[in-house]
Amino acid sequence: MRNTFIEINLNNLKNNLQIIADRVNGSKIMPIIKANAYGHGMVGIAKNLNHPAVEMLGIAYPSEGVELRSAGETRKIIIMIPPELDEITEVIDNKLDITIGHLKYFPEIDKIARRRGLRINAHIYLNTGMNRDGISFDEFQKLLGEIENYKNINFEGLCSHFATSDFDDKSFAKEQILIFNKSLQIAYNRNFKFKYVHFANSGAIYNLPESHYDMVRPGFAIYGLMPRQDFADNMGLKPTLSLKSHIKKIFKLQKGQTTGYSMKYIAPRSTKIAVIPIGYGDGVPLALTNNMQCLIEGKRFNVVGSICMDQMFIDIDKENINEGEQVVLIGRQGGEEITAYELAERANTIPYNILTSILKRVPRVYVENNV
């Protein structure tokens, strides 16, 4: 196996799921495992989401559902981004559930399902203010008047999505909840009940308990991270992902010499450079050129020079470090830790972007009983 790899701590995954389950007080959990489980490896994560509160798995696209089914996943899987009409046949054939967020799609999806001789499970996606996916409040009322016409759609759920669940100012989120609750009450008044009502993403699980309803949708939280680090710390979540490599080569660099492309680093003194086999072709942002650190033997060292597609350089100074030593780019080693939050701040992005950018060519290794 390649010596650059991601290690997934399954103990921390279980810890995070339990913390979420305790916090939502009986609500079911829909783990969001889209985008290769936020970089953690979708199939591998799915196989280890065995908590009794897990009701279904959330993804973004039908292709992800097909991959999970091909890997043997038999639980309910829902596509949270409303699929296109030309994807519905594939969705039905793979027994995937969907959200519907366009009013004109309801009769079309019903027609496709009727031609297949099957019913498709669907959740109505309500736009409460994020203005990305979903039907409006007025369209929802119109839909309720037509819903009995759609015999081949099983309307299992109602959902929406927060725009500001991590804000200290909760006023906009509360406006969204107000619209959602009003819609829910109108449906109930018409004797229409949903099996699943869900709104809360990771931020809302912590910050907006009134939005937990009967199911929540943690994404980043499962993996021990949150849109804000203080949320994760306050909940006691533990990061599940470490990104590790090893020293492939060590060479001396004299004062004034350069290493790597474009002379991005010129040695200010005589030093030693370690080469590690990972680069922007693996998903390390080029923006971290001369702007990140790594851990070797529990100490921080600067990554220097232009990040290459497949390799990077570390200034190890005159330390007595050998070729083959392990290098940690994300994770803990000894008493030091480099987090996705740190790399995101250095790269002027968000931690979601850091982790989802790590390509599939980096192997994922799932480890139990690790510390």
C-alpha cells in the first residue's frame, strides 16, 4: 500500500455518533456521507455507521447511491440534492429515496415511477430562506392540494436546510424555523403526516435544538468537526481523520540554494530538506506553499518551497531525523496536533474544503482501538 494514507479512527467515529445521539434526545440520525464522506471514504464510513439511531444515509448524487449499493449497502439511502428527471429511473432501479425541490417535477416523477410500476420514496424539500433547493411556502400549499394525484410517490418526509446554523445571531435561523413549522402545521391540519421531519445539520444540532424534530442530518459532526471549532470542542467531538506520509529522501541544502519549482524557497542558511510523497495532486492546497507545518517525532517543521503535484519539501534544519520517518500533516503526534481548522485558516478557506479535496488516490485505512 502507498505510504501516504489517511487513517480513520473508528473509536472516535463511534464516540461522535454517541455524542450526537445523546444530544438529540431520541431523534433519528441521517449521517451525511456525500463527497466521499467529506474525504473520509464513503463506503468505509458507511460500513462503520452501526449505531441504533442511524435511520438512513444521506448523499448528494445518484452515483454515490449506486456505489453504496454495489458495495452491499442495504439500508435506506436518500439523495439530498433533488435529482434531475433523467436520473429518476436509475434512482428507482437502485432503490434510492429522493428529495423533490421543484414543483413541476412532482407530476413528472410520478409518471416515471408509474411507468416502472413502482412507488418512489420522496421527501418534500421546502425552501425556507436559503434559496438554493426547495419549493416555496406558497408552492407547498399548492402541492398539498394536488398531492393525492401522485399515486406513485410515497411522501415520507419534509425537510429544509439552514443558511446560518452556526451564527450566534439566530434571528435568520429562527425565521426559517417559523416558516417550516407553519408549513408543517398546515400539512397536519389537512391530516397529512410525514414519517420523517428533518432540518438540523451539524451546526443546528449544537446551536438550534428546537430544529431537531424526529431526525437530524449530521455531516461534519460525525467526523469530529463542526463549522466552528468551539462547537466541536464544547460537544466533545473527536476528529476521526489523520493524514500521514513518510520521508522518502533527505538531502543537504546550502545557504542560497533553492528547492522545487519557481524558486519559491531559497535557503536562508545551510539546512537539510526532507522530501515526502504527497502534493496538490493528492489534494493539498497549493495555497499552502511556504505556509504550512507538519509533525515529525512530535515536533513541528515548516513545509517549504512550491508544493508539487506529487511531492513536498520539509525544512528539518539539523535535526537527527532519518529517511522513512512518519510525517503527520493532519492529526496528532506526541503532544502536538495539526487540525483541518489550522490548514483552512492558513489557506484562507474552510475545513470542509481541506478534507473533501483529498483525492481517492490517497488510501483510507480504518483502525480500531487506536488512540
